Amino acid sequence: MCGRYVLATPVEELAAYFSAQVPPSMADGFHPSWNIPPTSNIVAVTADPDGQRSLNRFRWGLVPSWAKDLSFGAKTINARAETVATKPSFRSAFRSQRCIIPADGYYEWKTTAGEVKQPYYFTRRDGSPLAFAGLWERYQFHHEADGQPRSLVTCAIITTAASSDVEAIHNRMPAILTGGDLWGRWLDGALGDREELLAMCRPAPPGTLVTKRVASLVNSVRNNGPELIEELKDRPSLF
DNA sequence: CCAGACGTTGTT
DNA sequence: GTCTGG
DNA sequence: CCAGACGTTGTT
DNA sequence: GTCTGG
């Protein structure tokens, strides 16, 4: 799955890479992070009806309009590609509110019987940013304290079966839009071809990703910095 | 009809 | 075991 | 995703 | 909001 990732590329570079605008609301409060967890505020690319793209902030964990409260988002950080078109929590967003979540790379933990969980870091082989296929929703609610109406945008990352690049580590992977020619189609809220959309959520072609073993520093969200993605060379000793 | 859920992952 | 917080 | 808490009363 | 289970 995808439950922790990295985005340290400057906003201006991301905007150029995705041909997206950066609204003033976006420029403030964005910091590079090598340890982005669910329920935090993340960056996603969306498109206007006219096709204009922009970067915006979304809370990671999709909260459908009918949810009782924001805590719903804790269990909807990922949406399975196999069922995203029909699950009540995701189908509406899948139809018309798709987004791209940029990442420098992401982490997976390999769990082996009898061994300690080992984190791995995945990036594109060519070093360019990853474009995760995502969904977003707007959630409206009344603030507890003052009763005023508020609204918040939330998002989820679609997952799919692991490709041969990742299956030795984990059996799932994020859906990655490879090739910029797919971005416009994915972001077009008027595009109604379910099969075309689902085809974009298939495992990335073998060879797209590379991985390296990293230190368990990433386990705690209190740790953050480029050292989290440094390759761990030593094999753990048996003695 | 009303009440209650609405999700993913990993592990056994 | 399960939920919340980061 | 993982780490850390999981509780109440009363006093400072 | 919409579906499933009772």
C-alpha cells in the first residue's frame, strides 16, 4: 500500500513539472518532508473544468460528504483500484473528482515472520517525481466551538497489485500515472470512461521503480530529513 | 420498514 | 486488542 | 504507515 | 447519499 512518502521537491519545480499554477494559499506553509504520514496536509494537482491545473493542499484520508466527522478519513487513506469505482466512499470522487498526488518516493515495510519490519524506499528509476492516482472530496461541517460552517478538502491514494519491481517487498503499490500524456485524461472530471480510468490504475510497467533498504528512522514521524532515504548497506547480523 | 455501515493492510 | 496522533 | 496510549481526581 | 441486513 502507500502509507508514508516523501515530497522534498520545491513547489516551483513541481508546478513546472505538472504544468500547474500555484495559488497564493499554496505557497505558504509548504515544507519539504521525508516523512509524510496519513491525516496530514499534503499536496495534490487538480484541474479546473477548462483544464487549468493547480497545486493545492488536501488532508490525506478521504472523507465522503455524508460522513459523521473527519475521523472517517483515518481508514480511507487508500482506495483499492479493484473496487474504487463502486465502493460508496469512493465512487462519487472516482467519477468526477480525481487528482494527482506528487511524490519524490514512498516507503513500504517488509514484514517477514520472525524478523523485524524493514522499511524500503521506492523511487522512479529515472529520478522524476511520481504521480500517484488520487481522489478528492470536499467535506462540509459546523465547527464545534463557534458553530460556523467550515469546509475541508480531503484525498486518498489509489492502490493496485504490486508489479515485479515491488512484489518481493509488498503485495500492493500505489497507482502511478506514468507518462505525462495520461495526466490530463485522469484529471478531466468530465471523462466518463470507467474502463479507461481503471486501466490507468494498473501496476506500473516493470522497470519503472527502483528501491533501497533504509533505516528504521522513518518508523517514527518525529524523524524527518534527507537521512531517512539514505541507503542501508549492512545486512542485519544473525549473531 | 428502520438501523447501521460505508475502508485497507497484513497476518493467521 | 484497538484507537488516536503524527 | 508506525508509535504510543489506553484513566480519574485533585492539587499546583 | 445509498446499500445491506434484519
